[in-house]
Amino acid sequence: MPAMFFTKKQKLEMKKRRKKKLSAQKENGELVISSKKRKREENIDVVQSNEPKIIMIPKGLSGKELRKFRKDTRRKVRQNEQEESLISFISKEEKELNDAAAIKKRKSKKVYPRINDLLKKQHDEKLQSTEERIRKEADDALPKPYKCQYVALDCEMVGIGSDGKQSALARVTLTDWDGNTIYDNHVQVPSRVTDFRTHVSGIKPKHIQKKSALEPNKCRNEVAALMGGKILVGHGLQNDLKALLLFHPKETIRDTANY
């Protein structure tokens, strides 16, 4: 069948006749629903369930068509004297995903630990507790003067220079045998800091300001007085002593990086 073409004049005449027909139907009290609106209302699929009601969104709607669909659906709900706030919209894809998740949740079984795993965990906890008790007994047996000979050192650095790879001292901490802090201070950095290394050092700009940080020389003298004549314990002490510009006898250094 050949395609039909209408001139502009014919289209205007058809439009006028359609308007005239619609106005006559309205005067007679007849309900007029266009083919597009009828098709859209046919696509409104309400899933029967407990409140609230779920409205299925037809597939392939554009943004404008989707907004119109929601608006028409709410109007239809109001005409049926139903509560508009109790309806919710969902696409077919979302419904399929929700159904699949619900099925998977129903199928999932509760996993109980194996008896061998429970026995192994109990054995490991008992072994760890025994080791800690033995270590504590051995520690308590040591005389106090012997413990006072040891001090642990740890320094935190920040990056200076154009690339931030050069290290500068920013914090010094000393602890005794039992792990009690005997010295902990931030140090002023004379050069411009280009990398605070906060994720490793925990240093922030406020920590090395003049109000809250010591001058490098003062910090060096205080640390040297506390370390004098002690056995120094730490990890990578060569780098810490280099940053402090201090020397400590090799025979009184216990560096865990070497063991």
C-alpha cells in the first residue's frame, strides 16, 4: 500500500475537525482519552501486594515519558480515592535484581565452624596465654637496676627538599623497659616541609609550629642526657641517630633491624 501524504492545509483542516469533535463530546459529558494516553494507562502494571503498592515502570521510556508516566499514575490513584504516598515505582530490572537477591538470601545456609577449627583456636589461645605468662614471670624476676639500663628510641621524620625525599627530624620519643613514655616531643623543622608523611609519621603542620615544638638543639641536648650511659634499643637506630646528630657507642646499641 503506497504511503499517504497530506499537505499543510489538509493537516490544519483535520486538526480543526478533531478539535470540534472533542468539544462536542465534552459538552455531552463523554470521557475522552487519546490513544497515547490509553496506551500509557494500559502499561501501568500494579503488583498486588501489601501496602505500599508497587508500580512497574515500562521498559524503554525516556526521561520526559517517565515523568509523564509517574504523573498520570498518581492522578489515576487519586481518582480511585487511594493514598498517593503509599505507591512506589520500580523498573523491571530492579524487580529482577531484588527477586534474585531474595532467592539467594533464602538459599544461603548458616555456616557453623568445624570442631577442628574450634579446637585449634582454643589451643592457640592457650599457647599464647602460656607464653605471655612465662614472659611476665621472667620479666618480673629481673632486678630493677638491670631494667633501668635500657631505653628505647624512635624518631619520626618529614620530607624536605624539592621532591620531599630528604628526611628531617620532626618527633622524638623515648620509653623505658616497661614501655612507659619518658620523653615525647615534636621538633621544629628549619627547612620548608614538602612532604609531612602523615600516613606514616602522624605529623601534621600544627605539630611542628614554634608554639608546640622544641628547637632542634634543645631537643638534641635533652635526648642526649637521657640516653647517656644507657643501652639503646630501637629499629633502624642508625637513621634516628643521624637525624639527631648524636653518637652512641656501638656495644650499647640493640638494633632490631640487625636481628
